[in-house]
Amino acid sequence: MARRKKRGGGIRMMFRLIVSLGVLAAMAFFVLFGYLWWQEKSIVRAEGPADAMIVLGAQVLPDGKPSVQLEWRLTEALARYQAHPMPVVVCGDKGADEPATEASVMAAWLEARGVPAEHILLDEKSVNTRQNIENALQLLPADAKRILIVTSDYHLLRAMAIARDLGVEPLGSPSPTKQEYWLKNHARETLAWGKYFVNKYVPALTPLLPGE
């Protein structure tokens, strides 16, 4: 009987521990979610010239056209290029439900609107934000340090943090987010920040975590 009580007490203790960890994780998520949202609202669109621009990819539709989210990023990139011409790196591989690489679709969109092909560099291999930035920087001259990053507003802070970790001076140029996807995108981005911190401070655990 005593052994059964001991076993039952151990199970209850384990259950309480799991519940406590779950509550702490949920609290951490909501605190980080709120902090990132507050930080996002304070983003100031960088003005002036840069050494180069990196445009991060998003979904390509089955008909080969950019999704609304991606077109908004490209529209922002085009406006920045027209104000200050510079090399432009477009990033993104081909997803399972995409007819072409995001980078190739982005390049074609920019060329059709007057950006010379020789000013566009393609990274068609990256599958997440860190690879986007790493691969893009490898395509640029070593002395390119002031890098303008164009992506959706919810995504910009982390992209800039990664670029800063890689030794460049990132400038931000955010594009808007579709309102119906606001909560989903911000929730996913909060989880991605969790992985960013793990990758930065406890890299051995990174393969165990989902997210970009």
C-alpha cells in the first residue's frame, strides 16, 4: 500500500511540474508577443541610400504570381530602389505548392517594372530567415555593410537582428500585413523569436525546435 501511495504521489508531482512548466511557457509567450508588438509599432522606416537591399520572400500563388503579402514587399522594394538604385538580392526557394522559386518570381516582377537585371541577385536556395540573410550576404561584396532589409512589418525586427548578428548594419523598410493574417503571423513570429534566442545562446537545442 505504501508503495502504491509513493507511486501515486510521484505521478501527481510530475503532473504538477508539467502543468507549471506549461503555464510558465504560456506566460513567456504572451509577454514576448506583447513586447514584440510594442517594438514593431516603434519601427521607423529607414531613409537614404544603402550599400544593397535584401528582399525576403513570401508565398507564390499556383498561377506563378506573387501573393498579396509578397507583392507588398516587392512594391516597397521597388519604391526604395527607385529612390536610391542599389544591388537587390531577392530570396526564397521553391515551396512544395509553388510553381517556381520565390526569388525567380520576385526578380521577374522587379524587372517588369524597370529594375535592370544586372542589379538583381537571386538566392533560390534559402528556406528560412537566417538562410535568407546568410545567403544574400554571400552574394554581395564584402564591403557592403549598410544593408536595407525589406520584409513584412511583423518579420522585420528578427530579420534585422539576424543581420546584425552577421556583422552588418541593417536598415529596415517594412511592408504591411494583411489584417486577416495579423494574429497568425504574429503568433508564429513570436515562436520564431523563441528559436532565435535558443539558436543564439543554446545552439545545440536548435534542431529540436520548430519555426523559421
